[in-house]
Amino acid sequence: MRTLSGKELAAAVRERVRAEAAARQPRLAVVVATADEASLWYVRSIAKAAAGVGIACDVVELGPHAAPETIAATLAGLSADPGVHGVMLQTPLPPGASAQELAAAIDPAKDVDGAAPLSLGRLAAGLPAFAPATAAAVLALLDHHGVELAGRRAVVVGRSTVVGKPLAHLLLDRHATVTVCHSRTRDLAAVTSQAEVLVVAAGRAGLIGAGHVAPGAVVIDVGTNPTAGGGLTGDVDLAAVAPVAGALTPVPGGVGPVTTALLLEHTVRAAGA
Ligand code: NAD
């Protein structure tokens, strides 16, 4: 079984971004309205990665009780600010606030994590748009490791607007035959075991076992689930699937680092427009 690491690709993307950032002086703003520790850790890791490639990153903390109107007005203000090139809304949000609705306040030209409904619509229509960094990272990893997509059976597990849905469109654009599974799918294993390329983004540790995977399949594990020991594990049962799959991404060290690198690349691209 091949291990499809994301670390080398992420490093190459960051190198490219660093070279371009020097000329463009990009600025990313991340709007945060949560006290969730894992989420705040992720935001700090974005800010650190941005600093490492010469992108300024403002973390705009609104607090876990921010009103939806305040969040929307903040996103609109940043979108109108010519000194800000990328705008991102971190989740989770306060109860009653919808990420999809609020993200509509982000200018699609600055929507570097592809969160705005207009961005997803443009993606679905085959028009230029920023794809969510995670969905873009899956495609970039497949390309980096030379995985052929045209004409092949691809199955995506998960239908969220951040991963599953945009990824299905990206895979369709690359001429894969795409099936999307979700929590109501009956007999998941019967569908996933047909996949030549299987992408799992359910957020359920150990969901995918040996019986879910066709011999030799390429398996991309997007899931990041906290472990009791303070680490991370994916949605794929590694010990069970490794003897069956042809190739598999590690967690951590697979999709995650590429996601962050592509978010920065989108920001530098937004600054160059
Ligand atoms: P989500 O909760 O919004 O969506 C999960 C999807 O999985 C849903 O569409 C649901 O229908 C489906 N699902 C849940 N249980 C299922 C089951 N038993 N069988 C089949 N489908 C099932 O989550 P999300 O935001 O799309 O994230 C998915 C996972 O990817 C999470 O673990 C998240 O932490 C991870 N993630 C990783 C990165 C990264 O950079 N590596 C980025 C974003 C999300």
C-alpha cells in the first residue's frame, strides 16, 4: 500500500506562495465567534502558517455570544476593505447563526475558503470560483500522486458544503463518475466498495473498514477526529484498510497540511487580482 503524504506537496505550495507574497503583500482576515478550543487552535495554526510565508493574518475575535448581524456586518466590512484580500469565517458559530447564510456577506473575490453560497454555485456551474480549501486539497493531493480520475468511479462519503458537495463538483469536472454517500445512505459498504477512488469526509472515527474498500482502491481520509490521547485520527480504520487499499492518506499529515497551504495560496491569488 502506498502512503499518500501531504507534507511534501504542502511544502511546495508554501514555497510558491512565499515567492508570490513578497510582491503582493496579501492580508487574510479570519472572523472568529467561538470559544471552541479545537477551532481556536486551528485559527492559530493558520495565522502561524500565514506568517511563515509572508501573509499578514488578522484574527477578528467577536466572542462566542456575537449576534449574527454583528458577524455579517464584520464580514461585509472586511469584504469592502481594499487592504484585506482574503476573508474567512471560522466555525462553529454561536447558536442560531448559520454559516451558509452569514458567508453570503463575503465578497466572492475574497472568499478564499469557498464558503459563500455564490462561490459554491459558481463552482457547480463550472465558473471560476474559490473552492473550499479542503475540497481543493483532495484534488491537489490526487494530482500530486498521479491518481487518474477521468472515467473512474469516485465515491465521496459526506455531503457538507465545505467538503462533500464541492468535492463532488471538482471530481465531476475531472470526468470521474461520482457518487455521494451520507448518513442516510443504505448499505454504505455496498456503495463504497465500488469505488476506485474513495474520499471519506464524515467525521466518524473508524467508519471505513476493510469491507468498505475495493482491493487496490485509492482512499483519501479527510476526517479529523480527536483521540483520547490528544491526537487526531481519521474516518478510516487504518489497520483494517491498509492491507486492502492500493493507496491511503495518513491522518495527520495527509489532507490537513495541504488544506492550510491552499488557503494561503488562494489568499495570494486574491491579492493578485
Ligand atoms: P459535517 O459534519 O458537516 O458533515 C459530515 C457528513 O458526513 C454529513 O454530510 C453526513 O451526512 C455524513 N455522515 C455522517 N455520518 C455518516 C455515516 N455514518 N455514514 C455516511 N455518512 C455519514 O462535517 P465536515 O465539515 O464535512 O467535515 C467532515 C470531516 O472532515 C470532519 O472530521 C472534519 O473534522 C474533517 N475536516 C478536515 C479538514 C482537513 O483539512 N483535513 C477540513 C475540514 C473538515
